[in-house]
Amino acid sequence: MASSSDVTAVSDTQTTTPETPAPSNSNRSTTPQSSRFQDYVSSGWADRDDALPELREAARFAAERRRAVSAAFLGERVVLPAGAQLTRSNDTDFPFRAQSAFAHLTGWGSDSEPDSVLVLDPVDDGHAATLYFRERAGRESDEFYANPAIGEFWIGPRPSLAQVAADLGITTDHLVAFSTSEADRTLGADEELDRFVSELRLVKDDFEIAELTAAVEATRRGFDDVVAELPRVADRPRGERIVEGVFSTRARVEGNAVGYDTIAASGAHACILHWTRNDGAVATGDLILVDAGVELDSLYTADITRTLPVGGTFSPVQRKVYEAVREAADAAFAIVRPGIVFRDVHAEAMKVIARHTAEWGMLPVSAEESLEPDAQFHRRYMVHGTSHHLGLDVHDCAQARRDMYHDGVVTEGMVFTIEPGLYFQPDDLTVPEEFRGIGVRIEDDILVTADGAVNLSADIPRTADDVEAWMARVAATARD
């Protein structure tokens, strides 16, 4: 637990203020308004549990990250908002998820409060951090029972300033005390700040690596669930939605949610790269491409893709495509080590993709000619990149400069995907008929080590033989 010298909390009695979100249902509200009711609803409560939590594990790492931001912006006030709750439809909101940079620099994850703001105020030796948020309402406040946006009767209790200060090791204050000026460096409005906090996440610390490893493990169990359910899903209308729901259940049980909309793409839907409608049937003779990841309560997410034969075995042509994609993934993984250039991972996978599509008669030129920058005919069958950084965002560090990302040097502690694929559209006349409608992607999460790399998701079967054995094993267990 942080000592009182480490953190301070400013406490006050909260009442409904102009800064408090106004109820959106005032034109139809039946909430009692009499003073007698307010006196009654405000009394007769047991004392709150005001015990202070111990300092969470993420807090020490977040403090180090804040020191890096402080060193980069000496003498300047830095403002990092968590973001607001977003409306889905009328009185219905999307689940709140804080901005990733805010989570990274506070350690606050799925339990963070909407509209919170982290502020780094310049002091002689760097910056003093203050976390402003909307503290829970006192029970003498009408917000307690009458405000469906933030009232305790409606959404449950919010933490106190003192509890969050102890939990995160940051000085806290009420949101009404926060003010801003045009001179502030503000996340989302300052390109240099956006870039810096994005690049700060390119190399993961020990906490982040542990969280990503745990997210991959939870995702592995989610894929086991999907494989177990496939025999009952096969040939049912909208079976893709059943697959999506099975994985979502695991994500909600073991984490915060899915890290992104699950892709459950059966048959020709696997050729649609971002297929998230998931409203198709899952036919026994088809492949189903499942791209899914569990996001933990820390907000770190896995990102895994496996392509499965719905009936348990690959047809000869399905196996041919699948193993070509796996060969591309393995070739890319084989070169990963500190000191290479990030874009070389993609280039290595493309050599394999070009060779196989040329061998199958799909290219108008040789594989070597197709690999030339002004040709790239093989990319018709894989238009996406092979790798992206992974962390708090499924596509992490997106505001990083090109020379730090695509053209950057790979460093120990980086975590990124390797995800080649082949997608043969059902109406593509350049493709032999037996290949049309087949889409395959294999995606793994890779940690760069001091002398090479580790595939964090290697325990999720990858070869065609291992996938078939996995599915047979799960099916046998279900029968028993």
C-alpha cells in the first residue's frame, strides 16, 4: 500500500453540479421529488466500506511511464483525458473503455471512470501528477438515486478519491477542480504528444508482457471452447453467431471483453478480411476462420486467428492452401530477432506467398518478378500486412512515426502479430475453380527476446495435422 507521503486525496461532499451529466429522461421521469422522500432515501444506510486498497501491480510501471512523458515535456502542462461514455442509442450507452494512453499512464483498466483526466503539472524537478475524476455522490445528494447516468442506485457505487489515490499511487482530486487552457499539451489535440505516448508503448515492460501472455492463454481456452462447440454449430442457420457467442462467453468470464469484434467467417466469408456480421451458416465441408482475442481487465488484448475445418479434416485443396499460409508464417517468424527491420517480417512472408501462388498458376509473371515493387501481383490474394504491434490496442502504437514502426528496428520487448493469409474470392477468375471461396489466415502473437523471439500462442495448434488432431481429441472428449 502506498504511504501517505506518496499520495494525497482531496475530499469534498459531492452534490449535483453543472459538471454532472444531466439525466436524459427528465421528460418522462417518475422519480419522487418531495423533500420528505429525499430525507427518507438519504437516511438509514450502513456506513460505507472506506477501506483503502493496496497499490495495484500496474501502478509502479505506470509511474515509470509518466516519468518518461515528464522528461519529454519539461516545463509544459500535459493533459490526458480518459474519454467520455458514448451513447449507443437514446438511454443506452456503449460500455466505457478509457483511452489507451490514459490507461497506460495511470494503470487504471476496466474499472476506470468516464471523463477522468490525468494531468501532469510542471514543477521544479519534472511534473506532479493529479488524477481528476467524478467521486461517488454522497447519499444526501439527489444524484445518488435520481441520476441514471452516474447515480449509485443505477450503476453501482463509484470509488472515493482516497481509494483511487491508494490504488494507483497518484494524487487525486474531484473533477470540478480540473481546468484547462490553450497552452496545455492535450492528448487527441496535440500531434507531438499523441506520437510520443504511442511510441512509448512500442517496447513492453514486464507487466505488459505478463498481461499479454495471460490474454493469450485466456484466448487459447476460448478457441478450445469454439472447437468443442463446432459439431453442434455445423449446418445451423447463423452458426457464425454461435461461434462468436461461445468465444465472447470466455472473454467475459476471464477478462473484460473481447479486444475487438470477433471475426467468425465460414466458407467464402473468410475471404472478407473484416467480416464481423457473423450471420452466415457454418457448413460441414467448409473452413471457418476465427479471429478473436480476450481483453483482460488491464485492457491488454490478444489477437489470434485460426482457420478450422468445420468437419474436422481438411480437404486436399484446403490443406494445400492452409500449409502454404503456415509456411509463410513460419518463414516470417524465423527471422525475428533484435536488430532486424520490422518491414522485413512482411517481406519474408511474401516470398512464400508469391512462390505458392505462382506455382498454382495464379500469377501472370514469375514469383521473382511479382516480388518487384512495381509488380506485387501476389498481393491480390493477400492485400493486408503481415504484422502489427499489439498491446492495449489490438493495433497498438498506431500514431508512431513510420521510421519507428514500419521502418523501425525490432527491439527486445516488442510484441507484434505475424498473420499471413490467402483469400481466393469466389468470383475471382484468375484462381483455379477448386481454390475459389477458400480463405485462410494463421495469426500468432510474438514476443521479441534478447536473442530471438517466442511465439506466445504456439500452444494453439497451428499445423494442419495438429489442428485435425486437436479437433478429434476435443470431439472424443465431448463424446465421453
